Amino acid sequence: MAEKDQRPSVKDEDTYEALRDKGASKEKAARIANAKANSSMSPSEKGGKAPPYEEWTKDDLYDRAQELGIDGRSKMDKDALIEALRNR
């Protein structure tokens, strides 16, 4: 008896194959391909619901930098904090 294909069920074969060609794991490629095939999901849209860093207060930026362990944050101005967070 031949071994059954172990690949997860995929709803968007073209997306799955493109992701596998780029090095994505089978599981990750299947999740993304299936999400793209689902009209209620938008996996190609980047980012979440948070406003851009420019709209954050300096205190909020500092707190986030502290959460991420960014060194030198206490001496940074708002622009430097934004740059450090983006380059982390």
C-alpha cells in the first residue's frame, strides 16, 4: 500500500506552491494559503490595528522599548525611540 501524501489540506494550491518554493514549511504554507482562500480573512494585509509610532506618546514609546529590552532608551528622544523600535 502506498503511503498517503502527508501534506495538509490546501485550498489555494498556487499560493501554497509559491510559499513552499520560497522556503516556507508545509504547515505555514498551508495556513497562509487557506487563509487567503477564506474571504473573511486578509493575510496579505500587513500590520495590526495599532497606530503608527509617530502617533504614540514618548512615554508609550519608552514603555514599549523597555518591554523589548532596548538599551539606551532613557537617553533617546521620540524620534530615536521610533527608530530603535523599528530596527529591533
